[in-house]
Amino acid sequence: MVYVTGVGLVNVDRHYDKSTRRLAFEASTAALESSMAEGVDFIIVASSISYLHEPQLDLASYIASSMGLRGVRSITVECGEASGLAAVMTAKALIDSGQASRVLVVGVDKLSEYPSWRVYKNLSLLYDTESDAFYSIGLGGIAGLLMRLYMNVYNVDRLTLAYWPALMHQNAKANPYAMLRFAITPEKVLEAQPVAEPLTLLDTFPLGDGAAALVLEGKASRGVLAEIVDVESATGYQSIALSDDPLKIESLEVAYGRLVERTGMGSVDVVELHDSFTITGILILETLRFTERGKAAEAVAQGVFSVGGEGPVVNPSGGLKARGHPIGATGVYQVAEVALQLAGEFPGLKVDGARSGLVVSINAMGSSSYVAYMRAVG
């Protein structure tokens, strides 16, 4: 068993005055203080874009040293957008194997201090550099193509799809760690600046900086927020152009199937999933079979995944769309948010009585997918 005993979050924003190490320090200090932990066996740092912007390899050891944790074991994890949940998976494996009893997991990335052309050039490396990134139409271009295909195949109108970002902004309003804490209407989404028709600017995640940290323990007598039951993963196609069905995220289907088989999990109460674009969130809902294919956008518009709806509450944090998406740190935010929901301590929109949760993190359009099943304790 692996328990979350401490959480530290930095609000996602444009932190021009803080370095990568400073953001990591603030999140880590808060997590260690909340857990009342006395030392850790490992520090695992998830980061994806920062080393391209602030050139630094072996980031985990330098973050550990700057925190005064010299002598601690350190590992740096880079798995693109899924880095955060991959780091949690690594920490859980260390604890399950007996190599560690307490691990500090830190996710950190900075995107906002650099020219947009440089940021988007580096973000294109999340996709295959021999195909999609080399002959790039951009992240938004790929998402726009998928959105148009989805609309044509399932006869879904554009306004119905716009209910997803509107819901994410509504959820984020109460989250003190969210970057975009204001409401929008579905109509406003359609009126926003075009990115790659039919995709608009309000269908995309904002560029921001962030850091989140977790203290994970194998045995804990007090201060437990939640249990991480299992984490699974799978790799997928290097490009959606190679898939027979680009409207299904096959790596996620495999990873989720493994998770269900290993844990016997059924329905869950709260889900934090990867909605880098509106269409990504919709495809994830359908890949997980939370709705029939072609029906997720309509279900969102009808309130199925909102508080009081028929399904699990999805992204009460505001998701990548409105909480923000500091790339390598996002998976750590998601685990922290679900843990706080299960403990009844999330500072934003609460899912009352939540006893189980799911975290979904993918890179690009499914080159790899990670899923985590979490339960309340007590």
C-alpha cells in the first residue's frame, strides 16, 4: 500500500520572479510540512520542458541539494506531458519493492518566460520528431483536425463541444491554484480567436509555470489523505496518422484495461483527466467508456460530469484547460487534487463524499498513457 501523506501546490501562473528550483522548493516545503515527515529516502522530480528553457540536466539532484537534502537518493523523470504520473508510478514501485519507505515526488515546469515561438517549438517535441514535430502543423493543428473529424463522424455540432471549456472554467473559479479563475460561456468559446478551425483559443490550455509535490509513504499512522492503489501505463502510436481509429486513444484503452484487471475497480466518484484541448478531454471520456462513442460532448452539455450529475465529477480543479498545464508537473497536480478530494480537504469545488478517484495523464495524442486508481482511507 502507498499513501499520500503530504501535498504542496503552487498556483499555476506566470511566475517571472521565480526559478524552476524556487517553484520546486515552495511546493516541496509545503508537502513536507503538511506530512510532518522527518526525512525522505528518495526525491523524484518530474519535469519536461524546463531543461530546454533553463538548461540543466540531472535536475532532481540539484533540487535536492538546494533544499539541503544532500545525500538523499534522486531520480529525474521525463515522459513528456505524462512525466508527473510517471514519477508517481516510479515512487510507488520503490515503496512497493521495499527500497523506500518515504518518497518526495515533485513536478515542476516553467513555460512563460520565453518567446512564444521558442516555447511552441519545444512543445512540438512532445510529438514524434521524425514525423509530426518535424513536419509540424502544431499541437493546435492536430487537435483541430481531430475536432473536425469528430464532428463529421458523429454529427456533433460545434456549440455542443464548447460546453467542455465552459465547464472547466466554472470549476476553476473556486480553485485558488488555478490559472484561469473566471467563467466563460459556450458562445464565448466559439467567438474566440481561431487557432486551427474549428478549434479556438478557448479550447486550449494556457501557458504557465507551476510546481506540485507529494509525500508518499508505505506505512502511515497519521495524516493520510488517500491511498494510491495502483498506477498503470502503456505506449501507443507515435503519430495519430498511423492509427486505424484516431478518435480512440489506444494506449489509454490498454493502460486502463490493465488497471481494471489488476484492481477490480468499478465506478469512481472523481476524475482528473488530461484535457490539453477540448477534443482531448472528450476522447478520453469515450476511451474510458464513461459514455458511448460520439456522446461525450452531449453528456457534458447535459451536466452528466458536473457536481450532482449522473457520472463521476470530472476535473473539479478546472483541468488542464483552466487550472493550467505546466507540462511535467501536471500529473502531480492531478494526484494531489484527487487525494485532497478523497480527504475532503480540496480548497476549491468539492466532491462531497468521494471515496474513489481516477487520474489520467497522456503525452501528445497518446504516445503514452498513465492511469492511477486512488481510494479514500478510513
